[in-house]
Amino acid sequence: MGVMCEEVTQVVIPAAAFIGIGFALLQWFLVSKVRVSGDSDDYDHEYKGSLIDEAEFEEGVDGLEASIKCAEIQNAISVGATSFLFTEYRYLGIFMGVFGVIIFLFLGSVKGFSTESEPCTYNTGNYCKPALANAFFTTVAFLLGALTSVLSGFLGMKIATYANARTTLEARKGVGKAFITAFRSGAVMGFLLAANGLLVLWVTINLFKQYYEDDWEGLYESITGYGLGGSSMALFGRVGGGIYTKAADVGADLVGKVEKNIPEDDPRNPAVIADNVGDNVGDIAGMGSDLFGSYAESSCAALFVASISSFGVSLDYTAMSYPLIISSMGIVVCLATTVFATDLFEIKNVSEIEPSLKRQLLISTVLMTAGIAVVNFFALPSEFTLYDFGAEKAVKNWHIFFCVAIGLWAGLAIGYTTEYYTSNAYSPVQDVADSCRTGAATNVIFGLALGYKSVIIPIFSIAIAIYVSFSFAAMYGISVAALGMLSTIATGLAIDAYGPISDNAGGIAEMAGMSHKIRERTDALDAAGNTTAAIGKGFAIGSAALVSLALFGAYVSRAGIKTVDVLTPKVFIGLIVGAMLPYWFSAMTMKSVGSAALKMVEEVRRQFNSIPGLMEGLAKPDYATCVKISTDASLREMIPPGALVMLTPLIAGTIFGVETLAGVLAGSLVSGVQVAISASNTGGAWDNAKKYIEWQAGVNEHAKSLGPKGSDAHKAAVIGDTIGDPLKDTSGPSLNILIKLMAVESLVFAPFFATHGGLIFKLF
């Protein structure tokens, strides 16, 4: 036994979750102190009083009228995002119901819907609860995971749309104030998500325990449904949101910037509200559900492998709950890290923004390493055995420490590599910007090369993490390494959500007609936000690779496969088809963005041509039509890619059997990670090359030579950025969900495939 007893564990986990929720509410309260309203008394009292001495505050352009405009624009964005998400959730509600029934029928049929207890699969000699109970509880866990995932995304979107105009208004007082507002809002989302995910999982386990009692094998097998629910919602949120945001973005950029030569986020552009709504439904709601899915799955994989090891057999609750205690520690560590950013270091000028965000990652990683050591000492027994594909592997508790720590540091390595390849402070992006001198073609060539090259270090990091953690603790090692990478999820998400919030803040400043100085500040926040968003995607993809491998291991154990032999034709055909799936999936999502953007471009052109006085700023564009185009396209187009991912494991497992499905999972994991990293980084680099030419032009001699906005080099950069949009915000980030979701779905349905799968080989 570890040092901690079960009673302490049962207090520590919910306590950490409530601390996380409390801290999120505190940050939200601090953000809400920034007033956004058109009430002139407020204005007189707040700004005349506190800002009259500051020379930076410019009366007139940034005064009361701007506040009123900001409030109006914020309201339009919030209404657009909410109505889109509600429509999307209506579709997802139907999907949840149908898929819940499928889970119940498939798993219930394993033993012909019998209600008899049956001999346990692993804990031989004992009797376990009937398969029908597993079917029922897996379905309940699936629904709970799906609801938590949807809630995570929705709360994130609400907070982001609440904070965007507040960030714009704070930018009047200086870049430091605006940074803190945007970062605090990101932290609200990060902590709510980490704490909710932990709390719901803990409550679910304790409720299921009332029925399962000592049958932990069945209990934790049914908990895997929680991960499946989380990730299936994330897939639709990510794909739907990604298509929405990029259709609007590409449409707005092509007509506005390239054809009409008006600035980004200009209020005369009809697609501009849809573009800003898209940032919230794609980058915030989609990202929230995505990381929640990773978190839920890595916890489920670790719990499942532990339940068939000595922890589960000896009913050692504290050691069993090790994944949850690590997450609890992560919330506390991230809380300390966030205080560093918001209260201990004040940002004085633009150049400090990016280093401050990077410092967050480093501080949280260092503190968490110490945190893991503490948890290991208290929660784990000094020696125990772990299930290793039919054998038992003897492990010491310091082995597990290295597994979690290597996952954590591999995450940092991936984050920093991503930053190096996508930030315009370093040579890779500057080279891409420089290639714009000779037009769009060279820009595209350089950008693609950068993306492919950026895969190298992350893949080595993941490979080392896999080798070390597997050597120390078999499959359990890999699942806790994934958990290590995600243990600082609250900080990672805060940094990630900060990007779209500052992007929106810049858009609001432009639309409200605020002065050039304010737009410069929000641009600086936004450029740092682009890089941090790329870091967030790097984390999501890296953790997806480890999570997927852990789930793959759990699936192989559950399906009763002793070894996966690549040389058998059954496995090899699966391998080669699995490796093709990421390409098929990317083709679908990119084509969807392209066709939706085409409609958007036509609509924006139509409005510029048919509304008199629009270009002169005398008439208002019809924003609603553009919002409708994006909404309709994304809801219609998210179904085929979603169906591809959800149906592949079911078809492969049922028709071709467990071994072919093992091949499909391995193939999709190996090729999906590479495609995802290169797509995300290519897009991020093109975006920041454009930003480099735009706002470094005043600062940097090299950027100055490439020209101001509107020069030939700038136009080439805009084309690169537009091509990169669907890569970095739709295909790339959705691929990591494809990898994880197929693996977790295979694990949930493994009992069915093991009993009834492989129809085609049974017939012939």
C-alpha cells in the first residue's frame, strides 16, 4: 500500500477540483470588473477619474463612442457564436442518442443479453458482473463524457466572447493591462475544464462503484465510455467549428484584403462578424472539447490498464486513483503558475508578451516534476506488478515517476519546437516571409518545407517518451506519460485560449474605429497568440499520439490479441489502410472549407457590388447572410468526416476482425501524427510570416524592405496565409481527434469484436 489511505484520496481529488473551479470563478470576477457599457455616467466616473492623467488615453476616437461600439460588436459576436453552438448541439444530441443505443446493443449482445454473472477475464477464479451491466454503464459513461465535453466547449466560448471587448478597452490603458485581461479569461477556461473533467470522472467512478463493488475490472472497463463520449463530441466540435471559422476567414481575406485592399476586420467587410464568431466556435469551443477528450482518454486508458494489474486485483483504491491524483496535483501547480503571470510580473511593453507565455510553460513543467515525485511517494506502493500483454511486470514506484516526467518534458520539447517554427522572432518564419519577394509560389514552397521539417524533433520526443515509459512500466507507463503531458492542461489551455481572445480584441478595435495605437497593441497580443495557439496544437497532437498508443495497448489486451504481427496479411492490410485514413479525412475537411469559402467569396463580392455606398462606409453590410453561409456549410459538412472516423473501427472490427483493426489503429496513428504536425505548423508559419511583414515593418529593417500592407510581397504572404488557414485550423487539429477517437472506440467495442468480429474470415 502507498502512504495515503483511501479516505484521504477521496478528499484530495474533489478538493483539488473545487479549488480549480473556485480559482476560475475568481479570475472571471476580476475580468468582469472591466466595464463594457454605453452608459455615460460609467464613462465619466471610470475613465475621467482614473485615466485623465495618462497621456496614452486619447479622447475622441477611443472615448465613449468607441465603448458603445465595442459593446455592440461584442454582443453580435456572442449571439452568433451561441446560436451556432446551440444548432450544432441539437445535431449532436441526436448523434449521442443513436450512438448510445449502438453501444448498448453491441456490448449487450456479447453474451446474448444475459443477466448472469460470469467468470472474470483477467482476475481468474472470481466472478464479475454480467456483460449487460457493462453495456448499460458504458452507455451512461459515454453520455456523461459527451455532456462534459460539450459543456467545456460552451463555457469556454461564453468566457471568450465575454472577454474580447474587455481586452480591447483595456488596451487603451496599455499593453500590460490588455494582456492580463486576455490571459485571465483564458485561465477561466483552462481551470474550469481541468476541474470539471476531474470532478465528473471522480463522481462517475464513485457512483458506478455502488453497483460494481469489488468487480473493478468491469467498473473501469465501463468507464472507458467516458473517454469515447468526450472525444466524439470533440470531433464534431473541431471539424464543424473549423469549417465555420475558415470559410469566413478565407472569404473575408480574399475579397477584403486581396481584391478591395481594405484592412483585416474592416467593418465594411460583410464576412467580418462571421470571421470573429468563427474564432470562438473553432479555436475555443473546439479546442476545449479536444483537450478535454485527450484528458478523459488518457485517464481512462491508465485506469483500465491498472484495473487488470495488481492495483485492481488487490483493490488498492489510492494506487488505482493515481491518474486522478496526478491531475489534481496539476490543477494546484497550474494555479501557482498563473499567479506568476498575472500578479508577480507586469508586462511593460510588446516584446515581453511571448517570453511571458513561454515562461508559463517552463514554470508549470518544473513545478509539476516536483509534484509528480510527491504524488508518487504518497500514492503508490514501493513495488507492484503491472499487466503486460498476458505477463506480469514487476515495477517500482520511481519507475512510474520517470514515465510521467518524460511525458511532461516531451510535451515541453514539442511546445518549444512548435514555437521555434511558427514564431516570427526566429529564422524559419523570417525565411518564409523573405520568400514572398518573388511571389506566392515560393512562399508556398518554403512554407510546406518548413512544416515537413518541423515534424522531426516532436517525433523524436514522442519516440523517446514511448521507449522509456514502455521499458519501465509497459502499457501503463505510456498511459501515464500521456497523462504527464496533459497534467499542466490548465496552463496549456489558458495560453491557448488567450490567442483567439486577443485576435477578437483586435477585430473589435478595428471595427469600432479605434486609433492606430490601440490596433498596434492588439496586433502584438494577437501575433503572440498565434504562436501560443500553435503550441497548444502541438501539445494536443503530441498527447494524442501517446494517448492513442495507450488506448491501442488497452484495446489489444481487451481483445485478447497476444501479439500484433505486421507480417500477417490480416494486419498488414489494416496497417496500410489505416495510414491512408488521415489523408482521406484531410481531403474531406479541406474541400469542405474550400467549397464553403467559395460561397462566402461570392456573397461578399455580391454585397460590395450591389449595396450602394458600402465601400465608402455610408451603408452597413448584411452580416447575417455571411453568418448563415458559414453555419449551414459547417453543419452540413461536418457529417461525412465524422462518419468516416466513427464508422471505420465498427466496420473494420465487425467485418475483418480484431487483428485487422489493430493494424488500422497502428497505421492511422503513425501517419496521422506526421500529417497533423506538419499541417498545423505550415499554417501557423504562413500566418506569422504575413504578420511579420505587416507589423514589424516599422520596427525591423528586413520587414521594412518587404513593404507595408498592400505591397506585392504582402499580397503573396496573404495568399500563403489563406492556404494555411484550413491546414492549421481545420485539418491539422482535427486529425489528432481522428487518431484518439478510433482507438478509444475500438477499446469500448473490443468485447463485441472479440466475440463476433471477423465475419468475412469466418465465411471464407
